[in-house]
Amino acid sequence: MKRWGSAIVGHAGLTSPRELVGDMPLEVVYTRAERLRSAGGRTLQHWAGRLAAKRAVLRLLGLPPTPEHLGQVEILPLPTTACRASRTCLDGHPPAVRLHGDLAALPSRPAGPAAPDGGAGWIRVSISHTDVRAMALAVRTRRLPEDGGG
């Protein structure tokens, strides 16, 4: 496994999430929770950012971006303790990575209170976007203070 992966998804001129995934089934690429979270009121940039994050995670894991693999990588917000403390969030909601299906056996989070050094740490993603493309970076990190529990 690699220690980082990146991806860019262009969305200029597109009008729907289905166009982002081309001939791949939207219902396979995005989990039910992602589709619900990205529905009403979300922009195409939001959908593209999530897709870029999924592709970056798959590059980190050394796997091809097939519809099935994309659908087994779930990218959802993970509010920090500070975010949950009040209705005002100054930090944003960093995305959490959850692996499902066949990918669930791969290490996305260590079982113990602290991530080991090297390749078996937590998978974290950072997503940015412009009005024409979304970019994501996936890295393995040690457990951070905002993760709580040690």
C-alpha cells in the first residue's frame, strides 16, 4: 500500500451527478448514505469532491477505480469534538473514510487507541474544489488529538 493518493475530478460544463460518473451506475459508485447526504441543496462541486476523495483513497490503496471499489469507499463528514460542542463550527467537518465490502478488511483505522507508524495508520482525506474541478488527497496518519480517546 502507498502512503498517499490523489485525484482530480473535472465538473465544468456538467449538470448532474450522473454525468460525473459517466456510464458507471450512480447507485453503485455512491453509497446510500452518501447519496442521501449529497441530495437536496448540494452542488455538483460537492458530488465531485466526494468522487475525487474516493478515487484518492483507491490510489492510496493501490486499487483501480471500478464502480464496485468506488462504492466500497464511503466519504462522509466526521465532526470533531469542537464541532459537536456548539452549533457554530469554525473548523469545518473533515471527511471520514469508511471501507465496506471486500475493502473492509483493509486497514482504514487501527483497532487500538493509537495508530501504528507506517502504512497501517488512519486514512484521512482533504478535499478542495474550484468552479471547474475538485481535488482530493488521501494520506495515512497517526491518530490526531481531535480523534478523541487517547
